[in-house]
Amino acid sequence: MKTNFKLGTHKQILFDHLNKGNKITTRDAMIHLGIGDLQGTIRDLKESGIPISSKYISVPTRYGKNATVKEYKLLS
């Protein structure tokens, strides 16, 4: 899939990450990609015509419980 995003922007960084078949959560976006506003960047990608799906997943917390977070991926 070809895009016209400027190199180094959050949209391009996130698109490249997702285009490799990776999934992303808000925590992963902050830690690994330096994106603090994942939902905003996802919205921008969707407005540009990029098909992105989301689902809720359960992840363990440091307190031994589970939290529900949203996970995003490109639609195939």
C-alpha cells in the first residue's frame, strides 16, 4: 500500500509499523514509537483511507490483575 505521508511523521511511523503486519496498543505506541496520541494518529490514518481495525484485548497489569485495552491492526 502506497502513501503520501511525510517521512518521520507519526502517521508515517505508525503506518510503516502496521504495514509490517504488527499490531499496536497505546502503551506500545508510546514506548516503541514515541506516539503519545495513538487514537488521534489512527483517526488521521483512517481519514486518509487506510483500513484499520480494532478490538479489545485483555493484558496483565503489574498488580496481578487484567486490564482491557484496544489493539489496532491493518485490515488485510
